Amino acid sequence: MPPEPPTDRRLSSDVAVGVQTGIAIALTIATAAVGVIAWLPGLQERLTGSDWPSPVKAMPVFAIAVAALVWYQNGRMCDVYLTPHGLRIRRGSTEILVPLNQVKRVWQDPSMGRNRGDQLDRIMIEFRAPTALGASIQFSPTYRLLRIGDHPLVDELRRRAGLGATVTD
């Protein structure tokens, strides 16, 4: 990818997605390992002194399901840059430029860490017309410690798109 022009400001954070993915990978490996140990005859008795219940044997399937969910969720995340001409949005090899007047709605996903001041918040942007990346996108904003309420980018994007500073459904 070419370097970003100096006029473009990055709004999304690779760190947030990386932390979330790293935690999910570690938990998936641990869950799968416990499940595999439960399938090996006699190994769990030698390690712990007792037989494990049969639901533990389903843990590899659970681990695969969790890994697939995290892969799907993080695969939908976008790199977002604010440019003088609008939003430059990249997901994988697809990159588009969306003028700010094409933004219909900006909000913070309330299910993803809102009001906790962590990096796992997600900002959602819905467009007036579908784009090559769909009718809406999501991204993790840059980290901002100890914030309460919506990320400051939500209000900034709403103002720049001419939507005001409050969410309208």
C-alpha cells in the first residue's frame, strides 16, 4: 500500500483489533488444548487425578466456533482515514473514498465496551447509498484513556457530516 498523504488523519486503530484477536487466539488455543486432553484416554486422570465430565470433550468444537466468530467480526473491521475529501476506507484490498455528505448515521456500538474507556469500542458508520464495502462499516477508534460516553470521534464525524452532535435513529 502507498503511504498515507500527510493530509490524511488515521481514525482507526490496529492495536484494538490486534489485542482483541490476540486474546481470542490465546483463549481458543487453551480451550482446544483442554478439550484434546479430555479425549486422550487416561491422560486427564494422570494430570488431575479424576475423570473429566463429557462436556469438556466438546471444548474443541466450542473453540473452533469462537475462533470463527472472532475471525468473522474482525474481518469486517475497516481502516478509516479522514481526508480533505471525505473518508478513505480500506478493508483488505478494497479501498474507497466516501464524501462526508454521503454519511447517513454515525454511532458507537453499545455492545462493544462502551463507557469502559478501553480499546475495544467500535464506531459504526451507515451510508446513504451502498458502497463497495456495503451499506455500513465499523472500525475501532484510536485509544483514548478514561473517557465516559461516546468516543470524541463520533461527535466529530457527526458534525463534519452535517448530522449534528446527537444520534438520530
